[in-house]
Amino acid sequence: MEHDRSKWLAPRLFLGLVVITLGLIALLDNLGIMQVEDPFRFWPLALVALGLARMLRPAGSPGRWSGTLFLLVGMWILLHNLHLIPWSLFDFWPILIVLIGLRLVWGATSRHALPAPAAESAPQLSAFAMLGGAEHRISSPDFKGGDATAILGGCKIDLRQAVIKDGQAVIDTFALWGGIEILVPPEWSLVSLGTPILGAFEDKTRPAQPATGPRLVIKGVAIMGGVEIKN
């Protein structure tokens, strides 16, 4: 109930912050403290207001981390528009390429070395799609987890015939302008630890009965992409 109420209040909170900000800017301009000149320079305040609205949600609500990102991006662009900092945010776009490379290197070096059995019964998943699509069906009687990467493409992973023997399996995901779809058995419980950056981690599975059964942990990062888990 509290979560639904916070979702209902979010648009009002955002609109209220925007109205307060516009009023303060007009007041400072009338008092001669600040020259507005071109009002379009202040458009990043909408991002700041959106970030604050998300950050002011109750503890445990989704979207608070992305609110911090909106706030920082909006403040940076605003300060650049006001000529208070010389660098545009877009001057740093190569950092995104570096982060992608670091993420791929980390995924490759942190992967546990396992024997390489037959592809359809592999206990460890390794899915990669770039500028295309990849589909994997895992029917292993002892599924351990693995990793999935989608860059400008899509991965579909079918685990409905797999079995988790040790009680828990972990899948490390990375989606950049792409999507990862994971199908799991209805008796599995899901733990989502992913970090969305202008993207989404969506849990569309039904609650497992009992919740003490096999557990799948989904972690990773979705940048302007999405990871969807469903039965």
C-alpha cells in the first residue's frame, strides 16, 4: 500500500518541485540578483526536480539510485549552461566506452573456471549478443549460473528445464542499448540485485511456493537497456 501511494504522489512531487524552482528563478530575476536572459538555459532543472522527486521516495522504494543520477546529470548540464564549468557532459562520452570495456574484462576474469560439457547441458551459462540476437536453452541437472551480455542486441535464456542443485545460482548480466530475457521455472524464487541506469530490471515471475526452494540471483547493470525475468 505504501509503495502504491508513493507512486501516486510522485507526479505531484515532481510538479511541485518544478513550480517552486520556476518561482525562485523569477524572484531572483525581479530582485536583480540573477539575470535570466535566455530561460532555455534552465531546462536541466527539470532533470534536477525529477531526481529529487525520486530521491525523496520512502526508503526501499525503487528508483532512488536513478534519482541520484538524474540529479547529478541535471546539475552538471545546468552549471555548463551558466558557464560555471568549462566542460560539457558530452565531452566525457568516451568514458562510456571505457566502462563497457572494463565491464567485459571484469566479466571475463571473474568467471569461475568450469569444465566444458555439452552445450545444452552446460552448468555455467555464457551468453553474448552484439548487433544481433542469441538464444540459449539450458537443461542442465546442476545449473550453477553464469553471465549474459547484450550490446545493441538481445539475449533470450530459457532455464525452464534446468535444475539448481546447490540451492542458489547467480547470473551476472550486462545490457547496453539491448535486452536480456530470462525464463525460469515457477518453483524458483528470484532475487534481483541489478543496477538500472536509464534502463530497467523487471521481475515478472510469480512468487515461488514455497519460497525456500531453488533461488536464482540476478545481478549486473542495465544501461539504457533492460533485463526481464519471467516464468
